[in-house]
Amino acid sequence: MKAQIVYDKPCRIRFRCGSNAFTKELERSIHKLVMSNPWAIACEAHYENGGILIRYKEDHRAEAVELVRKLRGSYLAPVSDNQYDTEEIDRTFKSDLAKLVMQRYIRKAILPAPIGAALIVYSGLKYIAKGVSALFDGKLTVEVLDGASISACLIQKNYNTAGTVMFLLSVSGLLEDYTRARTRAALTDSLAIKADQVWLAGKDADTLIPMSQLQVDDCIRVRTGSVIPVDGQITEGEAYINEASMTGEPLAVMKSKRICGNSCRGRLSCDKSSQAFFRHKDKQDNRAYRQFRKP
């Protein structure tokens, strides 16, 4: 990848590859590729200007330059990881908050007072319209209170106060969106597959294998406290299983080949010490997983 070194200090170097060098989806891939090297300390990639910032250990500048030189966007695959999702949410929130603060103070410093007042009135009409719409719907919501406070300020020609109220409301909305996004990311992470390896049941002994090597119709052993990362059928054994995430039922249910008709899906918890054998049946969907826990 063609890149220009725009900042070069000991243990810190920044490259500029151009705005079309890679896409937003490949930012994570570049980060993961760089951090896979033992000499890498931190990495940031920004698709807007094609910037790549690498912090490296001492005496490893040549490796960082060579890695970026050999980098090819066509060879990178998008990465889906909750860690990167969280980092992207944090970075977006900080960027939006900084833009909001800068926009307010630059507008107050540059624009003449009449133009600034006109912009405040124009922005305030949006809040007032939302409040009136809520009243016509017969609802007394926070939009009504916002519209009433801004209307009072505008009627009194107190434009600075109206601008401050709208600024605080914008910050509040930004925080609400940020909290919602972080909660969604945390919930997704709690339901994600956590097992990288499984115990493959053999005739003589069990074998610990990576998830990538698990095939359809393989039989795996599940003990109390372990995770089943694939959908399958019970072939031997029994367990009390909590299927609350799938059915909403908080009580554990006995599951076995005889009781459940071989089929088990979802996130499961075992409330008694036991073990069971599962045969992997679903080749398409490995996203759901089940967990056996001690009481």
C-alpha cells in the first residue's frame, strides 16, 4: 500500500494512505493485523483520510514500515468483534461530542449577534414543533417540557439561554444514544459464542480440538461449567437446563435424549453436577450457545 509518513517519532509513526485506501469496515482488520505482531503496542486506523497510527516497541520501526508497505486492502477481510464495536462506539461518541462543542463556541465567536439569534430561533422551532405534535396526540412527554422552556426563552428574547438549553438537550440526546449503543453491544457480547475449543468424544479418550475443526455429526462431551457453542442433539446423559434466554422460563428443565427428543438449542444452564454428550447437527447456525453451571 502506498503511504506517506506524516509523523515519525521514536516508538510512534503515522502513515497517510489517502481517502480511498481502505474502507471503514477494514479499519478493524488493519488494527487486528498490526496488533498480531509482538512489537506492536497500539494501532489506530481511520478510513476518512487513510491514516494509520502505530505505536511500537523500541528498535522496531523498520517492521512497522514494512508491514504498511506490504498492506493490501484487497487481501483484508472484515472483522466482526464486540471489542472493536465498543471501541468504535466510544470513538464516535467522542467525535460527535467534540463537534457539538466546537460548533457551539465557533458559532458564538464568529457569527454576528443577529444571525446567531436567527439560527437559535430556527433551531428552537424544531423543539417547539415536537412539543406541539405531542400535545395534539394527547401526550404530556418530555418534548412538551422542552418546547415550553425554549418557547418561554424565545418569547422573552433571551436567546443565549435558549441556545444553552438546546445545547444541553443535544448533549443529553447524544449521551442517550451512546448509552443505548453500549448496552446493545454488551448484550450482544453476553450472548456471543465464548468457546474456542470443545472436547470431541472418542472411543478411548476425549480430544480437545478447536471449534474450526468441529464437523457435522461429531459428538462432543459437555460437563458442568463448560460451554456448548453449537446446536445439536443429546445422545447420552441428562442435565437440568436453564433456557431463559430462549423461552423466558426461569426454572431449569430436565433435558435428556428420552425427555427432549434429542433436540436442544439456545443458552442452557445446568443446575446440578452432570455431563452429557451432544451431536452437532446444524451446519449453518453456530451463533447460539449453551452453558452448564454449578448451582
